[in-house]
Amino acid sequence: MANNQVLHTAKLPHDHRTRQIIKASLAGYRRMNELTEAELRRDLPTMTEEESRQEHEELWAVWEQTRKYHPDPHGEALLDQLHIAALVERRRLWDKLVRGLARKKKKYAPNL
């Protein structure tokens, strides 16, 4: 599911100002994801398991502190909807991959 399809499954507010804020926020998240992915491609091959765990814990702490001191039930609800849609799509892709592997196994290695 492409990003724009995910947005269409979520319920966006009707007022123009709120929609613009949400769209700008999502664009910012998209840019941050791009930067994070580039950083991961650069750092992950040399990162130890402990360093990876520490980074995860630090990021989680930032998220929790942000939610604690800046609650936004409407924004969180939208992000939750987007997160759920992304998880469902990821599951569909995994299921498709598993079915494809099962067909190949049946065809090329039926005795395994």
C-alpha cells in the first residue's frame, strides 16, 4: 500500500488548517524516515547488538517523553490508524512471500 493509499484509509479532519498541519507533519515524518534509513544503511553493518538495543531504548524514551508532555489525542489517533494500516500491509506482503516460497518448495523440493 503506497503512502497516499494509507492516507485515504485514515480519517483526516475536514478543516483546511488541520489537514495542512497533518500533511506537513507526515511530510516531515517521511523525510525523517529517509534520513533514518540512510543512517541505518551506513551504521548498521558495524553496529553491535548492544549498540542497537541502546539506540532502540533511547528512541523509545524520546517517543514516550514526547507523548507524555505533548499529548495530542487526535494526532495520535491518526498516527495509530496509519501505523495499523502499515502493519496490515506488511503482514499481507509477508503472507504473499510465504505463499510464494511454499509454492516453490512444493515445485522444486517436495520431499523437504
